[in-house]
Amino acid sequence: MAHAPPSAADHRPGPSETTVGWVKESEGRGTLGLIISCLFTIFMCTWVVIHPRVCKGSVLRVSHKLFLFVKALIAPEFIAVEGLQEWSQARATVKECRESTDGRLKLVHAFYIGMLGLRYRTPRGNRVIWPNQYTWLLQEGLIEWNDHEKWGLSEENIRDKSNADGTAKLLALGQVLWFVAQSIMRTAHHLPLAQLESMTLSYVPLFAITYLFWWIKPKDVLTPSVVELPSMSGEQRATLESMAISNAFDDEGIGNQASLWSIWSLTPRVFEKKAEDLALQQAKDRSSPKSEISIIPRLKRATVLNQETNPNKETVVAHWDPEVYHSKILWPLNCLFGASFGALHLICWDTQFPTYVELWLWRTSGIASIVSMLVFMQYEKVVLRWGGPLTLISLVSPFIYLLSRFVMMGGVIAAFRASDPKIYDTYVVSTYWIHMM
């Protein structure tokens, strides 16, 4: 039904004597159609944008993608952060390999290596070749870029392995644009948005920025490229193996490598390995005579340090790439997008809720999600270790964020039992242009 713009007095937040529950589909909007439209848009904003790493076996592959999907639903900022850090690492790999490859290693190659797409054979199975290992092999002259096709690194091979669906991308783009346009037109006609619609809009900026970072990254690669390592000395082999960021993603049947628990793990980054090696080296330097340490070459020293057991190894909750964290451009933008998800929920600040308690729960949760996320993002590294009051703040802030997210998700569902009837009013499309004039 067409709708005339209401006066400000007709639209008050909180409970009202005039509310509606489930509304059947009619000439206007119905509850089922509204829910389907929002959920489909959220699905397209999350499932299509996910670019998982290469996993061994179909069970781990599907489980890992489902986990990323759930994480994107609950905390899409974390997926956007993951995309940013992968893009930053890929860009660093391209820069470090520029001289060794005459600039022929591109972002698509770096993404493919960083998503665990390159492995080498061992007697027990295969191991991941991490970006820092591949860079070292090039710089040491053990491999040449001219042989990259034999290593499965040709752009044609990577495109063949990638299962990016252009139709799905266009469908996602079309659905998102239509939903945003519809929300703008409702606002232009002074019609309120349902709480679920404001939550759906909140996914759009993060969907856009994540997709931008992963635009070149291969998608849904089923199998890695497995190669034979070139001939090298025992010392070179030990150095290469010491540079491995983790062995949890190898396929040698050791420990928990085939465990479903691995789907919860973030793909480790090169900067984390460098920070860990530096900390171990500094600890070794403090406990050993300088003369003894000075005669050990840098790379060989890393081998010695990594072979030792560290009983006080930290449990890292979050760790920012230093290049991102200290960037005067990327970091402010990252904080802006981190706050956008909670901020867009507050579009419903004056929307009618079943009770005043639910209204203020929504408002408080929206503000809490913004503040807690921004506080959490100010810590370059968060570990499970007491270091004073600031440690408590760094660990409590993500808990507050998740709590606020669950409160808002519950509020969205509960609001349909007694909603503002105006959320089901429609407008005449032709009158939109009158508002624009």
C-alpha cells in the first residue's frame, strides 16, 4: 500500500499501543518476505566473500569454510581484518621477491602461496612452503622464477584451480545494491526500517572492504601444488625447515594435523614467525655469552632457537601486522570499518521496540560493540598473560563485543513479536524521484 509521510509525533521509539506481530504477505510487505530478503542478503554478503585457505581433505575443507561463515555472521570485522592482513602479507611477499623474479611474481602468486597452496614432498607426506620459505629459496638461488610453472605457480594453473563463480559474484552484487537502494528509498519516504534490515545493512561496508582485499585471491582451491625441493646441503635444509611458521597444516599424520580442531586456527602470518624468532633470539642472547652467539650465523641461529622447547610460549589471542598497525592510512581506515558494523545498527535508534528495556538493550549493545571493538583494536598484540590492568581490558573487550552482538541478534528476532506496523508500509517507486527534486 502507498504511504504518506508521517509526522514526527507519529513515530516514537519504545512500546506503543499499535503494534503488529506476524504479518502475512499482501500487496505490501509481509514478515516472511522481509526476513527472506534480509537473510538472503546477509548470506550473499558472507558466503560469497569467503576465500578459505587450501585444506587437506573434503571434510576439513567444508568444515573450515562453514566456520569462516559462522565467524562472518557473528563478527564480520574479524573476517575483514583477516583479509587486510593477508593482503598486507601478499604485498610484502611481492616486494621481497621483486629482485629475485624481476618483478614477475604478482599478488595472485603471493596469495596462492600464503593460502597454503604450495607444498613439498617428504617421506611421510607433504609440508607447507610458507611465503618466507619460498622467498628464501629464491634469494639463495636454490630455485629460479623461470621454473615457476613446474611449481604450479603459473597464473593459468592458479585460475584453473580457483573456483570463483562470476555468476555468484554478480548475483551478490545485484542483491546488495538492490537492498541498499530499497533502504535509501524507504528513508526518503520517511518509512522506518526493521531492526533486521539495519543489521543487514551493517554487513555491506565490511563485505565491500573484505572483497576488495581478496579480489585477486584464488577462491575455493581444492588441491595444493606439491613439488620436489631442489638439492641442498644439510645446513640449508635445516635452515629451511626452521623457517616454517607452523607444522599444524602439514600432511604427515603427525600430532593433530588431521584434527578438526585445525579449522578454528587462523592461518599464521610471516610477521608472527619473525616476532617469535626475535623473542627467542633475545632470550638466548641474554642467557649466553656474546662471543658464543656472535659466531653463529643469523639463519643457523634461528634453527638452533626453534629446535629448543619454550616452556613459556605465549597463547596469542590477537596480533596485528606491524605494517598495518603503524600505517597512518591503513590503520585509521581499519578502525573506521571496525566501528561501522555497530554504528549502522544504531540506524534503529528511534525504531519502535516491544518494550523500553529492549530498546535500551539495543542502544546500549550498539554503543558497546563500537567502543569494545575500538578498544580491542588498539592493542598490537593480545596474549593470555597477566601484565597489569591493561591486560584485563584487552581480554574483556572482545568478550563485551561478542556479548553485545548476541544481544542485538536476539533483539532482532524478539522484535518481530510486536513491531511497528509502518515497517510493512510500502511506497510508490515513481514518487521517489519527487523526493530527489
